[in-house]
Amino acid sequence: MRRSLIALVLFALLGAAVVVAEESQYYPVTVQVVKIFAHADGYEVIYRKGTDATAAVYIPARWFVPGGKAELIRGSGPSYPYLVVFYKGGTFDHLRLYVQKDIKDSSWGLLSPDAGKGKFDGEDIKLEF
């Protein structure tokens, strides 16, 4: 009885290990965000590229819908803001933008209407490194 119980526990642990060991189909890339500029058509996100350079990415507002390509997650803490871009099969799939919930935070800004014209028309995100 005792041996069968031990064997059952071992099989259960091995089964759980196999389930946990499955690889995700997504490859996430996380970048630290310096500033987020809100615009009527989306967000311009300035992120760190290496140790001393920055780059910009434009995220259309139309992606921020349930089941869309983007999710805006508001929170607070020393790690905010940051951006996680998920790739599937080597191509862009979706992203999560983690932002400070207080829009008065220094990480938030406004992009002038003229400065954002035509920049939110893309269908994917290509991060620079």
C-alpha cells in the first residue's frame, strides 16, 4: 500500500513537470519606457534602447480594444512604465503597455495633433535595439 502511494505521487509529480515544461508559443521582449505621449490616434512610447539611447514606437488607439493587439495596464511602482511586446513565429502578435495610473506622473505627456499625423497607421511593431 505504501509503495503504491509513493509510486502514485511520483507519477503525479512527473506528469506535472511535463505540463509545466511545455514551451510557450510567444516570445516576449520587455523594454523600459521613458515617456508616453498621449494623442487622439494612440500613444507615442519612448523607450530605452541600450544604455544611453532611446527610440520611439507608435501604438494606434484602435489596438486597445478587447481582443485587440494591445492592452493598457495601469499600476504603480518603481518598475512602471514598461512595454512588453509578444512575438509569435518571429512576427509581432500583441503587446502590453504598463503605465503609471496617475496621468500627472512625469512619465506621461501630450503629443501635439500635428506631430502625430500619419504615425499611427502601422499594423505591427518593430522595436529597435
